[in-house]
Amino acid sequence: MKKDLKLIVHNKNYIFLTLTYAMLYGVYTCLGAIINNLVTSYGFSSVDASIFGAVFIVSGLIGSFVISGFLDKYNAYIKILRLVCFSSLFWGSCLRFTLPLGPEYLKVSAINIGLAGFSIIPIIPVAYSFSVELTYPVSEAMSNGSLMLAS
């Protein structure tokens, strides 16, 4: 275990992955926790916040299945990690412009939150798969457990 931990700590790519995962996982959990407070300040109701939360989670699950399929087929971990990071940044930034439109544009905001969920939540399977590849001699439990510990 001590040897595995030493290998993980000295792996610069794994440290970068851990930081990326921790930030996106933090955005995911934070958005899930404060979505009601976030959208009610723009005039949305609690029912609308529930719809946004459901759309965020369901589209994130769909995105996780789709992106995991691409990982299994192409093994392009770096490209898919970049895709997840940049699309999360883009759709998260678009929320800044669609939420102030108010409840009249509920569908537009829901689609935007769905696209944000589609791109943010897949960081979980991408990071788990990539961490196992980056730390090959180390056990999966150690590499994935360290990811969770950091986040």
C-alpha cells in the first residue's frame, strides 16, 4: 500500500487528473445542492427547480453512458477528458445567460441545464477509467479511492 501511494503521488498526470476531477465533481455536487437557491433568485418556482434538478441528473446519466461507450470503443482518454472539461465550461457559462431570461424561457433554461449535466456528470466514469490506466501497477481501489479522497 505504501508503495502504491508513492507511485500515485509521483505521477504528474494522475495529479492533474485528480485536480480536474475534484473541480468538476465539486461543481456537480454544488450545483445539485444549491439549484433551488440559484434559480429562485431569477423568478423560477420550486417546481421549476425540481424539473431542473431532474433534467440535470437524467441527462448526466445519459451522457455518462454515451461517453463511457466512446471510452470503451476508442480508448481516447485525453480527448474525451478535454471534451468533458471544455463542454462543461461552455454549457456552465451559458447558464449565466439563460437563467436571467426568467420563467418565460423555462424550456431554454432546462435544455441548457440538461446539456450542462450531459457534460459535467460524465467526469465520474471518465476519471475512474483514466486513473486506472494512468496508475497501472497500482490497484483500482487505490487509484479510484485517491480520486474520491481528493474530491
